[in-house]
Amino acid sequence: MPRVTKPPVKAACLPCRTSKTRCDGQHPCSSCSGRNRECSYRPSRRGGPRRGARYEEAQRRPTAGNSLSSSISDVPDELDPFLDNMIGLVSPFAGIHNLDLSPDSLSTVDGAHQFWGQLTPHDDSSYESAPMQDVGPPVIRAYQSEAEIANAYYIYIHPYLPLLPPPAVQQQEDHPTVIRPFGESSQADKSHMPYWPTSSLSLALSAMLVLIPTAEDTFPMAETNLATRRSYAQLFAQAALAAVETETDDLSPGLSPNVPGIESSRALNGLHPQVPAQLGPVLALVVLSIYEYCQRGNVSRMRARVNQAITTAMDISIHRLDSTTTDYSEAQRRAWWMTIWVTYLSSSLHLSPPIVSMHDPRITTPYPKFDVYLEVFNTLSIVFQSPTDCYKPWPIMMKAQEALFESNKMVQNIESVDKTAVLSDFGTRIRKLDSDFVSLVGEADRHVMTTFDEGPEASVARTMWMISRMLIHAARTRLHRFRAFMDIPLFLDNYCDLAAINSEDFPHQPAPKWLTDREVSFPFTEQESSIICLKSSLVVTTIYRNLPYANPLGSVTSSRSRTYPKTIPYFACSAMQSCYGLLMLLHRLRACLATDRLANCYHLLNNPTPASEIADAERLSEELRHGVEILDRSLKSDVIFEGVGGMGREIEGAYLAAFPNSSGI
């Protein structure tokens, strides 16, 4: 059970600091009074902004647990700014921002635009704040045909959400029509659009695409520009949902894609000739599910949309296809398995079981396949795989989502257990689950030894394999995070199931029951779990660094065109989990350095010795810092999606708290 300690006082007297004695901050302090010595203080050199009552209350929380708490209790006064800034510099707009709970919050907060001016990535003036008169009228992107919408889908969405088969025509450079809405109101108006999409899927895709700023938008994060894009995205999304209802009513009940006649049914008009129209509402609901999470920040509505997609898909029986090849088989397989993929994602975020398990015996539909060939390198030879091995990323994609869900379910079960429950098997179950994750990591890491040919979906296959690896490591971090860090709050708001500073229990938030109950024995030590979190978090940062920007023709893109967006950030919680682990380890390492107790951190270092420990600690500190920088840059490139955009603000605030002399990332 961790030792609960009081946080260090804001200023220690000079005699206590000299003798490294704990000071209670009184004048005279109890230590000096007991020793009959003069008690004197020197003025604080910290400075900084004044904080309100909530900040002052936050400072009274227990600062840490486990080995961190035992070392931080004696941290010298010089380290206090880091601890203070952990709370003082995080953003009040942080976390998953649910636009449906507070639809006007972003438009009415005067400080939002000013705050965004503080989040300036390298070489990107588009984040810089500007006087409102310099922002100019808002502009949005629009397209003039289904073919243009499909081309934009393959550029911006398909690499991270491969819903459709490979493009049927050669990709073209993206040339959206720039629209400057009339009037001063940001309210969306259908009449402003040069073309209105004709299907629920093209409407749903337009809801995502209109969020992407154009090159003519010099200040895309200005509030007026944000509000305009937000308004048009919601207009498209609502129209897509209405179209889904109409198109679903037109579906023939019980019609199987394998029965005669389905091959002759019309394809989605203009989007893809090999996608039957029956799949339109299913795919639209999947896109709307991602939209509700990434843009609206509404996890419950995300789950409702994808559950409706599952129901609709099963109504047309695309879950029970066989291996018979038809013109539409690849499209049907992708529609089914991408729906399952997003279903498990929503279950992990919502902490609820999926409506249909991927192991349901009713499912007979084979996995889809990426149209690529694999080359596997080993130490002896190069093995050229057969075309039948081209679909290999799909099984690992599904296993990764299942791993993340199982990890969340395990932690949820442990946290909710009653003291009177039988807990003896939890240790065995946790070790078995971790062993499964280790095996899955080994399977997923084979991607590193694999190269893909330059087929039409080579980059898509690589990206989805990278995301799968990321989710597996996030699942393992999720399982070990509480054991390693006692769930000490680091960020202001509660999201990604991370403890929040801004909660009813704070600052007296109890430790998780499964850590305090003596009947429960977690089968890993704090040191073992810390090492696991360190290694997995660093793998996630490496993956984030290598995730591709939109680049349809394989050409070298300009720095401006690489700004928005980098990804479709439905996996942003992996970054938050990793950032939390890296910053908590940095906190622990600094505490060990400040108290001259580096031996307590030897398990984090690489074969340290008393002669090399400081250099080893400095190297690890830089590695941790660099990892946080990578995650911050990646998330800030996706801030156009407002639902998860607060994660970038949280990381930026935590980074500035850890490195207060830094000018930002």
C-alpha cells in the first residue's frame, strides 16, 4: 500500500533547506522551533501568473504514490515549479470536447482564440494569433461532383479508414472549390454549395472533408473560421443521417448479397463502380460514427451510429458471405469488417461490450485483402510471399481492437469489484492477458521486417499495420498504468479513462480499490509495470512520428499542405496514454535526481552504475522529452477535429509545465 505524504510547502526556510529537513512553511517552522534556531526565509523566485481558488485547492492534493511518493516528499524547493506548473499551465479547454453538450462554448469563449495562439508548431504561422480584422472572411472547401468527393476521400480519409476498395480510376491532385459564404453569419446554408452530394455516403464524407482547411485559409484556427467549418460539417452530417433513413427504407428486407440479382444492382453513383448501393447507408453510418467522436466529441452518439451500421449490415447479410468471388465481394467484406473495427473502437471508448462480437458464429465473411505483395526479410534470405498472403494486415487489425477492448474490460472489472468478491483469480487473469499482449506484440512487430510493393494500397496497408501496433501497445500500457503510477492525475479533464484533476474527488481522490485491497495481488511489481509502460509508450511515439501525411501522388508536399490534417485521429487516446506515461516517468526521474536517489530509478536506466547514473538519467530524460514532443506535434496537426482537439492542448500544457523555460513545441 502506498505511503500517503504531504506535498512540499511552497517555500522552505533557509535552515531547513541547508540541513535538508522537511519544513512546514510556518514562521517560525516547527523544525527550527524544536532546535532553538533562527528561522528565516528568502523571497520566492518563482513568479508566474496568479491562480484562483481551484488551483490553490489542487496544490493540497497528495502529489504521488508508490516509489514516487516516497521520493517526492523531500524534493527541494527548486523542483517545486515543475510540480506547480503541472496544474497551473494545463488548459481549461482540455480533453474530449463534446460539442453537443456545450454547442456554443467554443464560439462564446473570448480566450479560445488567444489560447490557440500559444500552440504554435514549428514553421507553421497558421496557428499564430492575429487581430480579428486580419483574419479575413472564412473560406471552406467544396466539391462539384461525386468523382471529386471520391478523389478527396482517397487522399484524406482512405489511408486511415479504408472503407472502399482501391480506387477504380487514377487518383488526381485535390482541387477543391473554395467557397466564401455570404453574409457575416457562420450559419451553414445549402445554397452556398456549388454541388450537393447525392447519397448518404457522399454526404457523410463531405462532413469530414469540409473540416479540412484550404490553402487560402491563412488562419484556420480563428474562431470565425472554426465556427464556419463546424456549421457546414454539421449540415452535411444531418443531411447524411436523413439520407441513411431514406436509403435504409429502400433496402429489401433479408436480401443477401450472394443471391442472384445482387450483382446487377446499381453501384454507388460516382463514388466507386464496385460498391453496391446497398452498402451506402452502412458505410455512411461508419463515417458518421467517426465524425461524432473526432469532431463532435460525443462517444455515446458514436456508439449509436456504429450500432445502427451493424444492424443495417446484418439486415442485408453481408456478415455471412462465403469465399465466392463476385464483382462486389471486396466492397462487402470491407464494409463488414470496417464496421466491426469501429464497433470495437466505440466499445473501448464507451467501456461497453460490442453489440456483435467478432467471434460470433454467425459471421462467415472472410477478411478483405489489400492489393499489395509482401516481401519478408530475415537473416538468411528474402522470402517473396504469395498473393494469398496479401491480406495479412486485416487479422492483426482486428486482434488489436480486441486487445484494447479486453484491456479496458479487465481494468474496469478490477476497479468495480467489491471487497467481498472473490479476487484470487485476478492475478492469474492479468498475467494471462499480458502474456497474450506480448504474443500479439511479437506478431504485429513482424511488420518491421516486412516491406510492401508500391501498389495502389501499399501505404494504406502499412498505415493500418502501424495503427494496429499502436493499439496493442496502448492496450498493454492501459493494463499496467495504474500499477505503475497509481493513477495520479496529470491532466485537467477526464478522458481516455485517465484520472482528472478537475473532478469531484480531487484533491482527495482515493487510490484504486484493487491496489489498496490487501486481498488483491497484482502479479507485476511497480518497477516491472513502469518498464512496460516506458517501452510501450516509446513504441507509440515512434509510430506516431512515422504516420504519413496525405500525399496522393507520391510527390514532395509543401510544409503548408502538410499542416492539416495528418491523420483521422480516432486513435488519439493511444497518444494520451503514452504521453501520460512519459510525463509521469519524467516526474519520477526528476524526483530521484533532486533527492540524490537515482538508485530508485535504476530499473528505468540501461545498465547504470554509480559513475554513469547521472548521464544515463539525462539521456532518458531527453528521450522522454522527445517522445512528448512527437506526440504533441502529431496531435496538433489534427486539431481541426474539435472533439479530440483538446488532447493536443492538454499535452502542450503538460509539456510547458514540465519545461517552463521552453517556448513551446
